[in-house]
Amino acid sequence: MENVTKLYSILDRTAEMLGPIFEAVNDGVAVRNYSNVIAKTQQEYRNDYALCRLGEFNSKTGEIIPEFPPKMVYIPYKKEL
């Protein structure tokens, strides 16, 4: 479906909150975008974040199809202290 993109958000696992929603054509592109954002984060906090897929958006109809529960697309290893 050419008019459908997927919706994602970055989960701050420490704050237990999702960030702003962004679109990507697939999980691979979303992981690349996530990686670019996380690369700008201080090294000691990078494992605090995970990538979640929230659903799909049809840009032709305006329909949003939620994915519940959100799918964890990328979860970095978090070393326990």
C-alpha cells in the first residue's frame, strides 16, 4: 500500500514515557532514524531508549490503525547496576 506509512515513537525506559510520533516506510528505516537520534545522546544514557511501532497511517484516507500493544522494534541491552 503506497499511501501507508508506519508510526513509531522512542520510549524513554527510565521515564516510562513515549516521545513524539514519527513516520517511516518500514522498521528498517525507523531503526536507522532511531540510531541517528540516539547517536546524539550521551553514551551513558543510550540504553535507556527503545524503539516502538505504534501503528499505521494512511495518508490518502487519514485513517490511523493502532497497534496495541505497541510492538518493540529495537530494545538495546540495559546493564543492571
